[in-house]
Amino acid sequence: MNTAIALEALLTLPRGLVLTLALTFAALAAGFVISIPLAFLRASSNPWASAPVLAYTYAFRGTPLLVQLFLIYYGIGQLPLVRQSFLWTVMREPFWCAFIAFTLNSTAHTTEVLRGGIQAVPRGQVEAAKALGLSGYHTARLIVFPLSIRIALPAYVNEVIGMLKASSLASTITLLEITGLARQLVSETFAPYEVFIVAGALYLLLTLLITQAFQILEMYWARPSKQPNANATGIKERMPKPAFAPTKLGAEPDLRNTTVKPNDERIIS
Amino acid sequence: MKRTFLLALCALVICANNLGAMDRKTLTIASEGASPPWNAINAEGELAGFDIDVARDLCRRMNVECTFVPQDWDGIIPALTVGKFDAIISGMAITEKRKKSIAFSRPYAGGFNQLVIRKDVNLPPTDTAIKLNLTNIDTPKQAVIDQLRAALTGKNLGVLRSSNSEAVLNELFGKVATIRSYDSQDSMHLDLVAERIDGGLADYFTWKAFLDSKDGGIAMLYGPQLSGGLWGPGVGVGLRKDDRELLAAFDSAIDDATRDGTLKRLSEQWFQIDISPHASN
């Protein structure tokens, strides 16, 4: 272990952080937005809606991301049709090729994760929404989606971490993110251990931050769902507050005697 | 039981590694297999090229049996130092920086690098037949470099990752042009044809194979023939530093092959010109 090279790596590799994070989170954000409607289609009982989505997720989950990246970067670049069209202003840039490949791949994974969440929403909740007269769209938006995202969150964190690590593949199409810089440094120093250990540590640190952030989100979302539950199971009965306790069934608690008094005084004076 | 077996196996491996070079009956030689005509993978999926023919000849002279393994350029030196194979014969230039990690035999060939530019970029014409040795850069040499620098300002240039060309390109044009590093020469050719890059710097003979191909018509050689400087005295066999006997064996075999004209013959066969050490001395 050569500490001088490790130190050099420690100073060089963080320059790739911005690109790694930009690629990862841009692809995740785009993938998340696209996968919401796709997940509903995929969970639909209508085969005309679910089968095309299944074909897409099957193709993109069933082939290596590196192959998809090469097909998009080198494959599409070979077609004169694309090269002569306006698409080329985007596709000639390695960043956008990586973004497109990562988004397509992430969308496929996220769609399946959300589909699992949607199908795990208790039937009773959906039926209750229908009984309240909510439309199909409103049921999906107000009931099914918020519940399914909570159910799917732990699985989605895996996708986020997976995408972070997969962003290292961008180094194969000349992008200098963390791994790209690491490979460049290895080629200058011939010291793969020191450099890749530092690169690995950077990814570990990012993964730690991501898991912590999602844990906080998970706890935050878990909180409000407990309270209505608690009320429904009769906590109200276990902690009666004599001052507010209704005297008769259905009667309003007599609040005026206690809290509104100062106001009354002001009105009088 | 299992542990005894493992210990025995370890002992065997260590013994095998401690055998002196000349006691060795077999050698594993790595080559990139992606830089024709130096080395390439042929239609049968085997390594072939100038490097491979030279290696076969040297092995015959050293009286050892050689097996060849393809190894990506990026990582070929670390793989040698950890013992994945015994020698690198892959058009590798002898440089001071590489000498810090591995040992080199005496050169078995010389060579030079040149820029290639897409024809439709429309750069001012240059003389591609003049030679420019980067070892001692004086005023006239600097003038040629400045002229190239002006022409290449704002261009995208490709280069093979981990190569000396990468270091030279960064040093000469890194400030004025965008440098993109590729894993293999083939990937760089694809991006040159796709117009993602305007040109690149690589070994002349590697370019020639591409320029003579169907796709290569879109590009042309540009600027002088570059050598010396970071490229060092020529191309040698890369070996582990502690393999002294093997180094001595390779040196004497290369000497013999230079003297009896084998290297000249192979060079003319693969490159159409003589780039053997005999010619460059």
C-alpha cells in the first residue's frame, strides 16, 4: 500500500463526484416519473395495458446495462439516419447517451418495484375508496399511490444504490466520473489497489448517505399512518380527559368554559 | 486434511514461481490483441501479428514453450506484476515511467505516432512525411508544435487509455483541445467515424490499418511523425523486475534475432518497412 498514491487518489477522485451524482440522480428522477404510469399499466388486469409494459421491463431487466449502454452509444452512432437528424446533437454527447441508457434501465426496475407496491395495497382500502365515490384516477392518486410507495420504499432503495454503482459503467464511454478518474489514475500510476480502494470507499460513503436519507424518509412516512390507526383502535377510550369528555353521546365537548373565556371577557369589556 | 492439501498446493505454486528462468520450460505471454498490425485477434479467435511472430521466434531461440493470452491494455502492467503472465509483448514502448513498475528487454522494434484528423474538419494542410523527435524540443520543433496547437484548438481528440500517446496528447494539446480516452483503438475508430471526435493520436501502423479499411476513408494523417520524448527508445518486452534471468534470455534472443535479420524480415512482412532496432541504430 503506497500512501502517497492513496492520498493522490483521495484528492483526485472527488472531482468525479459531481458527474457520478448527476448521472445517478438524473436517471433515477426521470426513471421514477416515467415508471409511475407504467407501474399502473403493468398492475392493470387488462392484458393490452400490461403486456407491452411487461415486454419492456423484461427486455431491460433481462439484459446487462453495459450491453444497453454500448448499443445506445456505439450502436446508434452507426446509423446515418440518426447522425443526420436533430437527435445527433444529443446522442453525440456521451453524457446524454449514458443518461438515456441509465434512465431506460432504471425505469424498468422501478416499474416492477412500484407494481409490487400497487398490488400489495390491501383490497379493502381500494373498495373503501370506491364506496366513498372516488373516481378511478382519484383512487389511484389519493389512496393506491401513497400506500404503494410506502410499501415499495425498501425495495426502491436497492434500486437507488444499484444505480449509483451502475453509474461507474459510464467510464466505458469516456466519461470521467469517479471510476473514470480512477482508471485514468491507475493508468498513470500502475497502482490499482490504492486507487480502487479509495474509489470503493467513496461509493461506500455515498451508499451510507443514501441509506440514511431513505431511513429518515421511511420513519417520517411511517408516523402519520399510525395515528388514525391508533384512534380507530380505541386509544381515545384509554386516555379520557375529564374536562373535554363529552357528557352525552354525540354531544360536543364544552370548550367554551375553559379556553374561550378570555375572549368572552374581552367582548364584555 | 483439506488444510494439508492447501498447504501442499501453496508450496507447489511457490516452488514453481521460484524456478529460474532458464529452468523454465513454459512461458505465458500477454498481448492486447487490438492494435493491428502489431497484435490482433484473427478470424480463428487467436492472437496474431508482428508481436506474436516476434514472440514465437524469441521463444524458439530461448527453447521454451509459449502460450499467449489476450489482455486489455488498461491493466496489462498490474496484471504482469501480480503474476497473471510472465511477459508483455504488445508493442509496448520502453518509458521511464513504466520502468518504475516493470523491467524492459532491449528494444525489438522502433515505431512512431501520428495524429489523424477527419477530412471534413478542414484543417490547414501539413507535411505528414517529416519526423519530429520530442526528446529535445528546440525552437524550430516548438514552432511546429505551436502550429499544430493552433490548428487543433477547440477540437475533440481521442486516444488510447493508459498509452504514452495519452500522456503526450495531454501534455501537448490538453489545454486547447478536449481529450477523450478510449479502452481500445476500435472504440476510438467507431467514434471517429461517428464524428464524436475530430481526430486522435496513436501508433502510425495502427492508424494505417484503419485508414486503409472501408471506414478509414473519412480520415487522414495529420502533422509530423512523432517519436522520442515520453515514447522512449522503442518497443520492448515487458517483464517483472525480479525476473532477471528471463530478462537476460530475452535480451540475447533479441540480439540474435536482430543480427540474423529475422526482425527486419518480420517488420517488412507486417509493416512493409523496416522498423527493426538494426534500422534505427
